[in-house]
Amino acid sequence: MDLHSRTDLMEATWKRYRQARKTGKTKILTEVCAATGYHRKYAIGKIGKLEECRPPKPAKPRRREPLYGRDVLGVVEKIWQEAGYPWSVRLKAIFVLWRPWIRKRFRLSRAQEAALLRISPRTIDRALQDKKRDKRRRIYGRTKPGVLLRHRIPIKCESWDVQTPGYLELDTVSHSGENSSGLFASSLNLTDIGSTWVETRAVLGKGEKEILEAFRQISQVLPFAIAAIDSDNGGEFINHRLWRHCEESRIGFTRSRPYKKDDNAHIEQKNWTHVRRLIGWDRYDSPEAVRALNELYAQELRLYLNLFQPSVKLIRMERRGSRKTRRYDAPQTPLDRLAKMPGADPEKIRNLQELRARLDPFALASVIRRKLDRIWKLKAPRGQAIVRRIDPHSEREIARVLSKTLGAKTSDPKSKGAPSEASLE
């Protein structure tokens, strides 16, 4: 049998071979091998290649009715916006925590409420994926390293493993806008490792005295005693004022390695979620702006974030080959974590739990938005000339040094220190 005859035979046989049962395939294969002289395995391969060359059958579209309608997904989107755009796992926990207030605000039916509580985090991600594209922006730091007391303040680079509150990481977030010249506002941000409790205060500048005063104010409202703090190497922390205060109050004081932000990963995350995402990157350099920021930080925002916003904690990280898998605990609010920890102030915890029962998270979110609108109006205009605030004595000293330097460069002996035209060129 010539090549064309064998090809025609295979063309006529492969469809019948694929539709036959096992015993029928054996008989067809025996006939083909007898007629063409092919080995059985070779004939099977030829039939397989012929099938692959044929155009594939059009796949039937998978028709599946959506489990959640626009009524439920619309409520999911509104709660996501009111809650400050949390991660889907945290948002699902918010549905349970905020259920009494969700019922009052959205008037859901029983079926809609059941669907809202049943929806999975992955489905939430798919429903909200088109609305998450413009929520990321890069952060630029304004930290100046402190060089004093480095030999007295030890470095801590290992991870925290604590089961009691009071071990804090702290950092500052600058509100300098596009220009870091002059005096501008900064937010002192502080988080507890064990409970994820967060407190924030705004100061004008990052002077030692202002940072220490803000730290003392935060210490008075915390529902637990401070056991130790860990900061970066900025001069606002590495100074004698804060170090002496920690020594007198018997508070442990450690610092991270220079240029290693991972050593302060907890507070770096809170800098974004609790400050930068809300306030933005604009410049605030007036006392009015600092007062407006503190009215927000010390009142509604701290209650909203610590009483109504669940967070997750990393339990362990598993590595399988080159792939890492992170395992988290169940989402809980900082207040709920504190209530289960030894060492928290029981009276303050009880008062906060009673306060949470009286507050409405949607009303808190509305007040926060109004205060943010007021804060945004206090930002410094772009392109505005920055006036440096210099001590009068320092200003006279700078003028004297400049005058002496420029006078030395001039060739006119009668100038007496005044700059000549040649030196100005």
C-alpha cells in the first residue's frame, strides 16, 4: 500500500476508532496494522495526531447564575467605602461586627442579610476589583538620623513574640508636601504589637520637646501600661529627653537597624493605613492644621479604628520550595484582643466596651469625613514660598559668616566685607 492509500485509510479510520469501545478499538487497530504494516503503537500515535490536527469542537459556554445580585453587592461596596476600604477578610468580619447598624441603615431582608454574611472574601475581591486601582501611592520619608545615645540604646532586629500589651513600635509621618523646607506638621504614630491598638498625635515640627509631650499624652489614654518601645534611628527619638523619660518611667527602649524598615514592619504598615491614606501627601504647616489633626486623631478616629475595625495578625509563615504561605489568625478588633490579654486595665476596657455599644460606626465615619474635609482645606497652597523659621541669634551668626566669606572673595579692599559684582557672578 502506497503512502497516499495509507493516509486515506487513516483518515477514514480515526473517527470510527475514537467512537468505538475498547474491544472495537482492538479490532480496528488490528485491521489497520495488517493493511498498512504499521506497528500498533505507531498506528495509535498516527491516529492521535490526526485528531489533534482537526479543529476543536466549540466549547459550550459555562452558564452559571450569579449567587449575589446587585442589591447585595451594592451594600458590600457601600460598607467597604464606609469602613475605609479594608481587606476582604477584614471586611467579612466587619459584616458580623457591624450587623446591628447595617440593619438600621440598609433595611436588608432576611435573604439579603444571609447572603451578606455568607459571601466569601474571594467573591468580595472579584466584586470590588475594578474600584481598587487608584488606591496606591508611594510614600517618601523625611527622617533625619539621630547620632546621640546610639551606644546606650540597643538594637532590636528580631521579631516580637509577646502575649501581653505594652510593647510598642513608634514612628513619625511627615506632612511636608513637595518641599521639606521650614517647619511643617508630623504625625507621631504608635502601635501595640500584641493587640494592634493604635494611637496618633500631630505635632508642628519634630522637635524633642514636642515629640515627648505627644508621647506623654498618648501614654495617659492607653488602656494598658507601656512596657517597652522600639523606634527607628530618627533624631526625634534618639535624644536625651525621650531616653531620660523612659529611664525614669522604667520603659524599655530599643531601636532598629539603620535603613532597615522591615525591623519596624508593624508601624510602617500603620503609617499607611492609619495616617497616609487618610491625610494624603499635602503640606500642613500651620497651628490650625495641627489642632484639626489632633481633634480627629484623639477623638473619632481612635474610636473608629480601635473599636470597630478588625485586623489580622500573622501567626506563621510556611515555605514550600520557593513559595511562601502566610497564615493569619481570625480578624479581631484591637479592643477584643485587649479584653482577652492579661495586663490590660479592666476598668478602661469595660468603659470602652460600653462606649462601643452606644456608638454607631456609620455616624463615626460621617464625622471623620467632615473633619477630613476641614483638614484638607487647611493644607498649604502648592508653589507657595517657604519661609524658614530661624532663631534670631542663629540668623545673625549666619549673616556674619556669609558676609565674612563673601568679603574674602572680593578684590576691592574698600568693600569692607560687602560682596562685589564679580563675587556675585
